[in-house]
Amino acid sequence: MYAKLQPITGGHGNPPPPAPPARLEPDAGLDYLSIVMNRWWLVVLVTVLTIAGVAALTALQTPTYESTATILVGPEAPRVLGDQEKGFRLEGTRRNFNHYRYYLQTQLHVIHSRPIMERVVDRFGLADDPTFLAPPKEGAAEQPSVERRRHRAVSQLLRSVRVVPVDKTEVVQITVADHDAVRAADLANAVADEYIQWTIERGEAAGVRAAVWLREQQKSLRAEVETAEDLLFAFRSEHQLLATPVEDRSNTGLQRVADLATAETTAEIRRIGLSAEWEDIQAFLQSDEGEPPSRIANDPVLSDLRAKLFELEGQDAQLASKLLDRHPDLIDLRARLTYTRSRTATEIQRIVSSLEADLAEAGRTERMLEARLDGATSDAVEVSRLEGEYHRIERELEAKRRVAELVDDRLMNTTLGSQLKTTNLFEHSRALPSRHASRPKPAANLAFGVVLGLFLGVVAVLGLDQLDDAIRGGADLEQRLGIPVLGVIPLVKPEGAPARPRRGPTERLGHADMYVLENPRSVVAECFRSLRTNLLFTRPNEDLKAILIASAGVAEGKTSVSTNLGTVLAATGKRVLVIDTDLRRPRVHKVFDLPNKVGLGQVLIGEATLDEAIVTVAEGLDMLGCGPIPPNPSEQLGSPAFANLVAELRTRYDWLLFDSPPVNVVSDATILSRIVDGTLLVARAGITHRRALRAAIRSLNAVGATVLGGVVNEMDARRRKYGYGGYGGYGGYGGYGGYGGHGNKYYLDENELDDHDATGA
């Protein structure tokens, strides 16, 4: 009954079963290329318009000529006077590489500055030149002032001048653009000349200002030197330092202090020695024992008296033992002994008196030397103070003299340097009038127009694509959403229908709901058979029996896909049940023109049995309608009763197709996706938006549902550029393709059409 499908590579054997579809990742490059290719005409249109606009602007532009003058910017000016010029050159010492780089950048800004441009404007009178500066409009309420015209001329010249250094050289290019070739050259040369002259004048002015300031400082410093000299002379006169230097006086005072200190120390030592000797003599006289002090022992007279006294005392002792006390010899001897003792005492008293006199004299000498030492020390301190004051005044005088001499030298160098007009800037080449205009450049402008047009065209296409993100074909599902396409169903229009019927995004004509059942040999039927084949090979090793037919929004063809897919599945000899689980807006019973009095809702609450609710609509194809709309659809679909019902239906049928509500509208579809074996998403071409379908996929993935793939419904053959592999012809079975879904294209062998209808393979 049904024809067999053959691969386009040739042969009549059955093709190998396609591998289970893996989740495809979108290819951004191919995606954007496909978008651009689909609207290539818009890219071409924008490009042509852009080129036309660029060409018109090019034709309207006034020719502009450029002339270039070059100058050399050296590190420093030549030193005609040698190293002495370091004293007055503004540049200072020779610049190293880094300093010169910063210096050159500064000079580039100076060249392209208002002061230089003002000199050029004044030189050529550009503020009053109507060919350079557009004249004011006639009838204007107020004519611009001279300063205003001059400001505009300077601004215009600044926009016309370009200053560029030549890499790795000291050359600077000054380029001027103008509508007059001769004036462009004159302006370029004038900018170079005025910059060099401005630099020279700047150096001269700086030298003159420095010289004036140095002369003022010279006069002031000379007066300060004279004042310091007078102060030093007055100091020397006041302290009698005219003949003897203060250093000599200081040295003499220090020597005197040292001598007096030595003498005072010597006198003190002598006094201490005499005092100790006097104390020894007093101790000896009181005890009259021991050895006499050295002064007594060493006195010759006292030594003789002591010897004679010792001798007389010995004789007295001898005679006293022999004679009586009144014996004349004894009396005479004792008289001499008394005399000798008296003389000895007198001599000792003389020695003591002499020692006391020496001690008193030593004390007076010590006190006198101490007083002299104090006076000499005070004099030395005063001389030292005078010496410090003298040196301070002398240092101030020398410092003022050195500063005055330095100012004199700098003034001489500055005066000489200000008279020199040497500079580190040199004219390298003069600008010449150009024979060819630099702008506009037609070829470059047209090339830019082509590039700009292509860019704007691509941007316009991508912008339109972002504004209109409706699903146009299978490529949108696979490349942008990453889900495999299991089938593409063409738009069905009955005879006599308008070419482009007016319908909204939530309206469907419903011509395809029973199309396969009524037209089993049509292209639409073959598209559903391709969907059936791909669905069978989606999970070949698993028991795929319960399939949820869902969509992101309303009116996208879920019911027509459910009924037509059920028809082609039943054609293979399988028992198929289409279940209307859209308990809010049921429609399956309308497709088969059946009443909706008994259905799923009554079975779930026990008011009817399955046999009473199930209706046979074709051979092998049954329908379980919704029945009266229940008040709680989500609770019924999520109840254990519904799960038990599905389990029982699995035992009765080979295929269960659930027609569900939209995923993004209510939660019924996500509840059903947990019960079935897989979900088939239906997208209506030109109506379903990628954002909505992406949200539906996220909702299904969030509950762990298995998304088998997608079906593009109501594909318009006239918009074959959005097709998934192309359609071929709808008029016959040969040569159409694009419904394989996984890269394999199939065509229908008409010789085996009857066999295909019989087997459904």
C-alpha cells in the first residue's frame, strides 16, 4: 500500500537506519550566514544605496590640495661661543634620547597651536579673505567683528594644518590642505617660517628679560657688598684689629692663659708642700719623738746645737751619778745645757717662722696667679668671640662678592647670548603647489562605500532578524535552538482558497487536520510518513510508545500533527490512540466530527469506562476525547488516577499520542511530559517565535522531560529559502527531499508506491 523510501545515492535497497539524534549545538557562523543569504536582496539594496550616496557626496566635494614643508628640529642649537653658551642657552645641556623625545612632542604641539596660526593669519590677512573664510550671509542681523573673523580664520587654519614627525629622524612635516594649491604651499611655508621666527623671538625675549633682571640684581648685590665691607672695617676699627690680625691676638691670649695656668698650678703645689711641712714640724714639736722633719734635720746650725745638746745631756747624766746637785761642775754643766736648749728652741722657732713666712708668700702668689688666670681667660674668651664675629662678617662679605661675581658673569653671557640668533630649528625643504587634488579620492571613496554598504546591509539584515525571530524552517530549530528536526509539514490549502489568506498568529484554517486520512497519497502524507520514520529511529533500542505532542503557544498545529501522525502510525498495522489531554480547549473531537459528551474527564472520576469513552475513527486508530471541560485540569492530569489510566492504555495500544495544551500558557504540558516517553514540539512556520520555543524547551528541561525533536508545521512552499533541505515538487512523488531530518534525503520510488502503502515502511 505504501511505497518504500530509497536514498538519493542510488539503488533500491532500504537505507541504513539513522543514528539517534544527538543534541545539536548552534553554529553561530552558519547561523548568521544563513540569515544574510536569506535576505541577500536587502544587503544588495543597502549597498547600492550607500554607493550611490558616497558617489553623490564625492561629486559634491570641492577638490582639496595638500602641500608639505619640512623642518629639522635638532637636540640643541649650534654653540658659536663654545661651552660658554651653556650659561645663557634656554635648552641647557645636550638632550638625551628620552628628553629629546619629549621635547619633540612639545614642539609638535607648539607648531600646531593658535599663537603660530595667528601669526600666519595676520601675515596673509586670511580673516578678510573671502576665498579662505566664507563671507557672512547677506542680510544677517549682525556682522561678525574683526576679532570674531580672526578667531574663525585661526580655527579654520588649525583644521587645515597637519604636523607629523618622520619616524627615527629629526624631520617634521608640516602639511596644509586648501582648495587653492598655491595658497596651500604658501601657508605650509609660512607656518614653518613663523614657527622658527617665533622660537628665535622667544629666545631673544627671554634673554632680554633675563638681562634686565640680572642688571637689577647686580646693582643690588654691589650695594650689599659695599655695606658688608664697611661693616667689616668698622668692626676692625672698634676692636683695634687694623694692624694685628684677630687670629694672632687669639693665639697670644691662649698662650698667656696656658702660662698663667701653669704658674698657678706650680704655686699651688708649692703652697701645699709648705703647708704639709709646717704640719710635720708642729707634730714633731708637740711630741718631740721620732725623726725630725727634713727642714729641721737639714739645718746646719740646728744640727750642731742638737749634737751639742746631746753631748751635754750625756755629760750631765754622768756627772749626776757622781756629783751632788750643787757641785760647781754640775751646775756649770747644767747652765750650758740650759743655754743650749734655749738656743735650740730659738733656732727651731726661727725655722718655723721662716716656714710660715714662705707658706704665706706661697698663698699670696697662688691667689694672685689665680686672679691673673681668670682675667686672662676672660680676655681669651672675648678675643674668641671677636674672632667668630669677625669671621662671620668676613664670610658674609665673601659670599656677597661671589654672588656678585656670578651675576656679573651671567649678565655678560646673557647679554652676549641675546644678541645671537642661532637656533636648533632649520628649514629643510620648501612646500610646492600640488598638481593633483588630495581629496576627494573617487576610487577610495567608492571602495569605502562598498564596504560600508555591505556592513550596513548585514547590520540591517541582522537587525530585522532580531526584530522578527519567527521560526522559518528546520534550520532555526537545529542551529539556533539545538533540537533535531524530525519533520517539516507543508502548508495545506484546499482548491479555491486565496493565495495568501488573512489570518492572525492564533488562527489556523484547519485544512490539514484529517488531510492524511483523506489524501493518503499526497505530499503531506509523505511528510508525515517521514516524520514517522524519523520518530521510529529516534530511540530504536527503547520502548517508545507514549508521545506528547506539544507546542510553545496556541494555534500551532498540535492537533493536526497528532491526528495525521496517528493516521500514518495506524497504517503500519499498529493500534494507535490519540488522547485529547487539552482539558481547557479540546479540539480532537472536532477534527473527527464526534460528540464530546463522554471523555477523559469522566473516566478519571469513574463516571465512565474506557470502552465507553474510546471511539474508533479509522482502522487501527482510536480517539479518547476530553469530554466536558473539568474545573481542575492540572490536578486531574497530575493525579494517580491519570497515571493508572496511562499504564492501562500502554497495555492496550502500541502508540499513545497525547494532544496537550501549550507549554508556555499552562502547566499541563510539563505535567504530561513526566508521564510520557518523549515530547515532540510543534512549531508553526512564520508564527512561532524562537524566544517562545526556547522558553518551552527550558520549561521541559526543568522537569526532566525528554524532548525527542521538533516538527515545523505549515511550511509555505513559496518561501522555500526557509526550508529544511528544500521541498522539490508537490505535484508528484519524485524528486522532493528535505524531510529526512538528520542529513539523509529520501525520495519516493513510484514503482514501489503500492508496496509502500501496503507496508507503511
